[in-house]
Amino acid sequence: MIETDWRACVLTVGAVLLGAVCEARPAVHWDMISLEVKSWGRPVSSWRLLADGSGSWTETVASDGSPRNEYTLVWHEFRAGPEGYGQVEAIVSQIPDPAPDYDDCKNLITDLPYGTLRLTRGATTIEIAWNSGCMDEDYRAFTNTLKAAYAVVAGWGSAGRILRIEPAEPAQGSLIG
């Protein structure tokens, strides 16, 4: 004779019925998602996105005719809402766990942008380093996912309100110059 756990069945049916009645909301797994892009030791751009959809995007702007390591940092503020956050989180969730390791790369091009993806929940931050110089197929899929998230947030950020503009200090020991 097969025994049935009626309590589990009732809870499952109840959960299904409640799910049909409750408003669908994106699941939030991280308090903040952020990404930074660097080249030759200097910032190129970065962004931070909170679970409520508020965020900031920083870009570097070089003046025409200025030396390559003289640039200005421009901070933008934007609001993408929880739906926007959910969109970026869905993209980032496609990254394999563990992410591919650049040190295992077989097909390399030097001097391309690199950076760090940070996923924060409470007091814990997971940092995932990346380097777009790895041309291995699995690594390209990984960096293409980062590029997709970057493109979405950069669209919001570049259209966002400018909070401040300030000259940046050249990176210490920079080879640019």
C-alpha cells in the first residue's frame, strides 16, 4: 500500500493557489551587483545597482589633446526600478558557478580591458575577476554575459543625472604616458 503525506500535498496545492493570486515580483538574491572595467591600471567605467533599482554609473572622459592618463571621472545617478534590477540579475545569473578562470586560458590577447564583477548580500561580497583578453570559447561566453549586463546598465547610466565631475589622478606606476 502506498502512503500519502496529505499535509505535504495540501501545502503544495496551497502554495500553487497563493502563487496564482499574489503579484509576481522578481526574486532578489543580491543586495547589490556592481561591475568595474579597467585598462592599463586606470578606470574605464563602473556601475553599482541596488536591489531597489537605484544605481550609479561612472565613466572616464579624456579631454581632446590631453595625455592619455589625464582624464575626468563623471558620476551619474539613475533609477531602473526593481524590474530593471531583475533584468540585470537575470543576465548575471547566467554566469556559470564557478566562473571560468583566466589563468586557465589557452588563447590570449594581451592589453584588453579587465575588471571585477561583485555580487553583495549583507556582509558578504563575491568577487569575480575577468579579463576580456581570453579568447577561449567558454570564457568568451562568460565575458559576453558581462557585456550584456554592462550594456543594459550603461544605457541607464549614460542617460542618468550627473552627480559630480572631477579630474582623476593617474594610476600609480601606470605605463601610459
